[in-house]
Amino acid sequence: MRDYILTESLARDSAFVFPKLRRMLRSWFVRRDLRTLEAFDDYMLSDIGLTRGDLRHLRSLPLDVDLPHEMERLRETRSRRGVRRA
């Protein structure tokens, strides 16, 4: 699955001059925002469709992975399963 996400991210970035740099910078900014999300309580995180485990997973991904796309994939997978974790 990680290869699919990376391939999709590469395809979307192919229109930019420095796609890998752009992706890495975007990932860095998203990781900075993840620190803000860590301060939220579990109820607030479940409202936006994430769990603490999701935050740990997202932080562990390499810098060249498109984190917003990965977050959306996690939310969609959970909503398709009908699973709601605290």
C-alpha cells in the first residue's frame, strides 16, 4: 500500500519543477501540524476521524510520503469498515 501511495504522490507532483522537495516540505509542515493534533483529547480526534495510533503511524512514515493523502486514506478505510475507535 505504501508503494501505491508513493506512486500516486509522484504522479501528482510531476507537474512541479522540484516535486520531491515540494513533497518533503509539505510533509514537514504537516508533521508540525500533527504535533498540534497530539494536544487534542480523544473525543476531538475521533471527531476528525483520527486516533492516537493514526498519529503515531503518520509520524513514522518517511518524509517523501504524502501525509494528507495518507490521513484521508486512513479515514476512508475506517468509514468503509464502519469502525470507530477511541
